[in-house]
Amino acid sequence: MFLYCGIACRRKFFWCYRPLSTYVTKTRYLFELKEDDDACKKAQQTGAFYLFHGLAPLLQTSAHQYLAPRHSLLELERLLGKFGQDAQRIEDSVLIGCSEQQEAWFALDLGLDSSFSISASSHKPEMETELKGSFIELRKALFQLNARDASMLSTAQALLRWHDAHQFCSRSGQPTKKNVAGSKRVCPSNNIIYYPQMAPVVITLVSDGTRCLLARQSSFPKGMYSALAGFCDIGESVEETIHREVAEEVGLEVESLQYCASQHWPFPSGSLMIACHATVKPGQTEIQVNLRELETAAWFSHDEVATALKRKGSYTQQQNGTFPFWLPPKLAISHQLIKEWVEKQTCSSLPA
Ligand SMILES: NC(=O)C1=CN([C@@H]2O[C@H](COP(=O)(O)OP(=O)(O)OC[C@H]3O[C@@H](n4cnc5c(N)ncnc54)[C@H](OP(=O)(O)O)[C@@H]3O)[C@@H](O)[C@H]2O)C=CC1
Ligand SMILES: [Mg+2]
């Protein structure tokens, strides 16, 4: 595919053409599939499907890792036929990406039925045997997936959950209709368009210059600490959420803020995690934990954090009854945020 590159050659006064990069070609292809139902239906013929059951992805085990298998349309039709399900169910699938060779990737939940929105749990064990895998809760499997599968399945689950929960127009009460790609739903009676939503969440690593503040919720695995996180309230900027969450959860006022990175996070139902560093005002480091939100929070030194980063998640109780201090695994943005802080501290402590 070729496109004007928009750079006029001043001396010869003609437009240059340059081939589009693979990334741009892929992005334009996905855009077309979202806009054009016929093109998307056609893409299903040569595409591949990730399968779910009751929002749990189909996974296969390989060398202590989970792999997410993909199935062709033919294989899927055969499977549905074998379990007495209508091939029309494929219309419930959602587009989640494509390969560099433009093989479109879809996701379909075999345990959710858009016409009833109930879990069609029958045949699940038989399907697992037939598919040589198991439907495993994403929460349990996420950290044993490679980064690509983790990202694809997180997107797929969030989209499938959103469609399952948005089958009716909130104004007319009429059933809404999804486009083939699943990038929106429309109410036929009033043409209101509904787009998939996600909740913005900020995650902040507060530092006092030499230490960083980490906290635990009682729901975290034993011994695990993370940075402070909180959902954005409606009307708030990211900066305002950070100021409010830090004040609410640990009773501190933050000063400077610095953006680090962002990540889609599938829990509880699809969030955009926005990770930032923050510093507190000098001399104002006394933590007052809000016990309605957190179990505990504390300041940790560079060395404590650097050691914990190297530790793999462990729930093993030590002889003194405590659990070792450990941090979220690599895939979680909190890990990246904490790692970046450790690296910055290391650099700033090196002799000039
Ligand atoms: N990827 C990562 O590295 C990390 C991700 N996280 C994620 O960040 C998210 C937010 O952290 P958390 O500290 O729990 O958030 P908050 O501090 O905002 O507290 C959670 C509470 O906020 C309320 N709430 C407000 N808006 C929403 C919404 N849109 N969806 C759900 N609950 C909402 C709920 O209260 P109520 O139940 O009373 O309605 C909920 O119990 C979590 O879902 C967690 O999975 C957290 C740490 C690390
Ligand atoms: Mg919180």
C-alpha cells in the first residue's frame, strides 16, 4: 500500500511516495474492519478465534506457561455443530487485533449467549476435552501468559464482558445491535450509539526523595505491597485524582508529579491504569493509613525495594509467622513504576 508522504521535494516540485510501515498498514486494516461490516465478515473467513467460556479464556499448558490457542472459522463451526449450537453464535464474536500478515483475530465466548445473556454452562467439560485445553479464570492465568497473549486476552475479556452487559438501550429499553467487529452497539429504535468503556485509574508511587511509599489491601496476596491506586472520579484530571487518592489513603499531600506509563488492566472490568511518580512536601512524611481502604502502608528504602523486586511471588509463611515482602510481577504496571524509581535512585547515587 502506498500513500503520499506529504513532503514536497522543493527542488523538483513533486510529491514523494513511501510504502506504509507494517504497523500503519495493520492499524488501517483494523480501522476498516471496525467501520465496514462486510469487510469484517469476510475477514472472519480467514481469521482466527480465541475462545472463552463464561469470560474464562481457553488455555493450554506448555512448559510452566499458559498458551492461548486460536481456531479457524471452520474449526469453530465444526465445534458448534458438534455441541448442537447454532453457527449464528459466531455473530457474537469481537475483533481484537490482527497479525502482521493481516489475519484478523476475534474472540468468542461459548458460555455466554447474546440472545439470553445467561451462562450456557452445559458441555463445558466436553468442549475442554475436544479443544485439548481448559477454560481458566484470567485472574489465575494472567501472570503465566506471555505479554502478547496477556494483552490479547485482557482486551478480549473486557470487550466480551462489555457486550454481555450492554445488550439493551438505557433510554428505550430495546435490544441494542452490535456491529460485526464489536467496536460499538446501536439502538435501532433511536440510533443511540454505545461504545465500549473503561475506567481510568491512577497508580502513584510516592517518594520522599530517598524512600518510597508502598501499601497493602487486605485482598492482596500475603506479603505483597504495591503503589497507591484509585479510580478517577467523574470531572477529575489525572493530577487531581493523584492528589485526592494520596490524601484519602495515606493522609499526605503530594507536590511534584511525573508521568511514567499506562496499561490496560482487565480487573475489575477493564481499567486504563495511568502510572505516575509523585513526591511529598519536605518534612511531611507521617503516614495516616485510611483503614477503610488499606490494610497498611509504609516507607521502604531503596535497598529493601531493590531486593524485593528480584523476589518471585511467594506466599510461603516464614518460621516467625510473617510472609516475605514482595512486589507485583513484571506484567503489572506497578512493577514497572517501582523498577523505574529504583533505577533512578541508583543513578542519582552514583558518583558524578
Ligand atoms: N496493574 C497494576 O499494577 C495494579 C492495578 N490495580 C488496579 O487498580 C484498581 C483500583 O485500585 P483500588 O485501590 O482498588 O481503587 P480505589 O482506591 O479507588 O478503591 C476501590 C473502590 O473504589 C470504588 N470505585 C469507584 N469507581 C469505581 C469503578 N469505576 N469501578 C470499581 N470500583 C470503583 C469502589 O468502591 P465500592 O465498592 O464501595 O463501590 C471500590 O471498592 C483495582 O481494580 C486494581 O485491580 C491496583 C494496583 C496495581
Ligand atoms: Mg486504592
